[in-house]
Amino acid sequence: MPTEILMPALSPTMEEGTLAKWLVKEGDTVASGDLLAEIETDKATMEFEAVDEGVIGKILTPEGSEGVKVNSPIAVLLEDGESADDIGATPAAPAAAADEAAPVAPEEAAPAPAQAATAATPAPAAPQGADGNRIFASPLARRIAADKGLDLAQLNGSGPRGRIVKTDVENAKPQAAAAPAAAAPATAAAPAAAAAPTGPSTDQVARMYEGRTYEEVKLDGMRKTIAARLTEAKQTVPHFYLRRDIHLDALLKFRGELNKQLEARGVKLSVNDFIIKACALALQAVPDANAVWAGDRVLKMEASDVAVAVAIEGGLFTPVLQNSDTKSLSTLSTEMKDLAKRARDRKLAPHEYQGGSFAISNLGMFGIDNFDAIVNPPHAGILAVGAGVKKPVVGADGELAVATVMSVTMSVDHRVIDGALGAELLNAIKDNLENPMMMLA
């Protein structure tokens, strides 16, 4: 039976995407691992690989299609002996998709009585696990499993929505297959909670400005994701804020000396590089703050993985510098420049902008003195960095002097970090920046 190729979820936040370009055409033969298409997610443009072998029988979603929902059919794959004529013979009832996509709830999998009565040909019975739930596997995977004497209920699928594909059964051994875990009794899906009010509707806002001239700007995937995630963060994360002024004169002098020595290597350190290192070392000095919120528990991290906000056209990325505490300033500088460039080109892979326990957002280069940033879950905190400004200060001896002062605000998730712990972390960041040579010790 022809197999539907589904729109993949290429990032955890992806709900829909744009099919930017097909890399195959109808009639092409493909194997597992071959590139099929380029897909624009909410964050980047990524290549989509085939998980089964066969012939592209029909392309269902043309190039340039926007708003293609995850797990919706985008093409049809034919196996040996099948032809394009077989595509039209596939039953149209919901049960026909049983081999391709897992139902959201048990009652959604069965066709309505009227649909079942009008279907020209009933869908073939799909194998079921011990719990009675349908097992989703490609026809080729089922044939190979039968030849090898494998129980599909004991295999984990690597295809879309857990579908078992050719490689899953080829790499499995009967004696190594894990026993299926006991399943909890099936329950009807709980009704979705009523959405909280989010302000006036589109029509209501449009009526407010009736008669006024304006341009309507369509939201792309990235802007929709930013809006949804940060709205959720501000509504669900109990933020509190800690502020400090940091004197930068010692750091600026030390940075200038280092840059002279590194000039021959083509390395130029920025103040932001020092801030990344200062935060990474502070997280090691205050390990209880190097943690993330995980729903019903807190995960304390070992390494300091620091995310840094990078502005791009239409939104932002937060690439993560892993193991920042163990890397030199020059290494951090080189990695940050590379990540920032690829972020602006939307060429980052998901693992490069996911994770981290702490983030930095620096608007000092835009002349912003200070601001409050929103915590990006599951991070426990984010440091908002303002510009370094010459200000009059009172010295330790009581004399008035001029110093370069940078204002920072640390936004903290109170579920993970309490006030005293947050103060300890921010003080450690301040000490590192005001005594920069200590970061090289």
C-alpha cells in the first residue's frame, strides 16, 4: 500500500513549517537517508531525509507552501510493485492513515459509522500491541519483521510519530527485543482547558483603527513562536529581579592588553566574551543556581552551558555555548562569532540553540542603560546587560572619581532560585567582571 510521507517536526517547538524546496521529483527512486526537501521551521531552514526506500509517487504539497502542519501528508512513497494508480485506490476514510500517523486519542482512530459505510474498501487490519493499541509500521517493515520473526510490539519506531520503518527492524534481533511495558488503561482524552483571554481579537482591533491607514504584517513562524513562548513564560514563571552596578575599568584595561597580544592570532575579545566567562564561572561557584526547571523537579547541571541572545531579522536566537566554564576566552570568542553568524543566516541546528541553564541578553551596544529580560524556560535565570557609561562614583576613601559603570539586571525563576541564592550568583558575576585576571586562574 502506498506510504504517506509526513511533514516532520524538526524542532521541539515546531507546529507547522514552510516547504521551501523539493529536492526530488515524482518518479525519483529514494533510499533511507536521501534528502527529500528543505523545510523552514520556526528557527531555521533544515534538510529532511527519507526514512524508507521507494519511489516518489506523488507530491502532495508544492514548493513554497506555508503553514504546513506537522504530521500532515506532503508526498506519497511507492514500494516495489506499486504504481501511481494505487494512490487513488487508498481508502479516504480516517482508518486509511493508520499506517502513517498515530491518533491523538483512541476515539479519533475509528471512522464514523457513515464514513465506514461509504468506504469503497476497508483498510487492512493493522497489528496491535498487548494493550490493544494499533502499532504503526511501514508495509516493508512488516514484511521484514515477519521474515525475521520479530514482534513489532517490542520495537521502538524511529519514523514520524514513532512509526516503525525498515531500519528499525533490520537492526533488531528477536532475542534482544525488549518486553513491552505494561500499559495503563486507556482513558478518553481530557477536554482541553479553556484558553485564557489574551486581549482583543483581530477583528476587534481592526475596528478600533477603522478609517486609519496601516500596513498589515503577517507573522512568520519565528515571531509566532516567540510570542507564544514568552507570553507563556511571563504568565507562568514567577519572576523576580536583582540589580547591580559593575565597574568595568579594570576589565577594559585588561581586555586591551590581551587584544594586543592576541592580534597576531586574529582574535579580538569583546566585553561580551568576558561576560559569558564570568557567568559560567559564577554558576560553578554557586552550583545550586546552575539548574533548570523540569516540571515537577529541578535538574542541577554539572557544566556551565550559557545561552546568548542574538538578534536577527524578525526575531532572535539564543545559541548555547556548552562547557563555557572550561573554555578559554579566545575559544569562547571564536565560537560565539561563528554561532552568531550562522544564527543570522538561520543555519543553526536545533542542538545548537536548545538547552543551557542560564542566558545573557546584552543591549549595551544599542545604548540601553538597563532593562528587564524575560526568563526563557527551562532556564532559571537571564542576565540583562546595559551599556558601560562614565559616571561619578565615590571611592573607597570617600573621594569623588569617574568610573565606567555597567548596569545589569538578573531575572530569576523563583521556583529554582530563591532571593539569597540569586544574590550570591549575581555577586559572583560582579566579582569576576571587576577582577578579570581571576577568570584566567
